[in-house]
Amino acid sequence: MNFLIKLALTALAVMVSANIIPGVHVANLTTALIVAVVLAILNTIVRPILVILTIPITILTLGLFLLVINVIIIYIAASLVDGFSVHGFIPALIFSVVLSIVSSILGAIFD
């Protein structure tokens, strides 16, 4: 049950973030829910692999390369989900940061 609430909050965060950031488009709430599921799957499976493969770069950049990994995850999600698009590196970077902030705020409010 907790997982479903977290997915719903992430979908809401995706909608809010897409409305704030130019260059990010989400077609509707159903698409936002699908994006939330895809992001959950990618963050569970792909992100740890990318983090392990890029440890030297992450150390050299003092952890800032993790933001690039977040952008890669956003791009993969955009390629997998119809109705979700991101146009450019900067909008994807801002989207990942805003999504994290909005998710944290919503999680704090509803927990």
C-alpha cells in the first residue's frame, strides 16, 4: 500500500514538475503515472549499474556526475513512455532536481 501511495505522489510530482519546467511535456495524468512506474523500475535496476560503472568519474567530480546519471535515467524514461518528452540536457537536469524536491515535499506532507 505504501508503494502505491509513493507512486501516486511521484506521478503528482511529475505533473507539477512538467508544468513548471519548459522543455518537459507530460500528456496527462495517466502518462505521469506510467512515468512514475518506469522511473521506479529504472532507479531500481539501471541506476545502481550506472553508479557502479561510473565510480571513478563520480569521485573525480565529487559526486556531481550523479546528476548526469539522473539525466540519463530521465532520457531513458522519455524514450520508453509515449506522451512524455524532454527536450535538452538542461530541462532534463532541472526536471530531475525539481522532481526530487517536489517528491520530498509531497512525501513529507502526506507521510
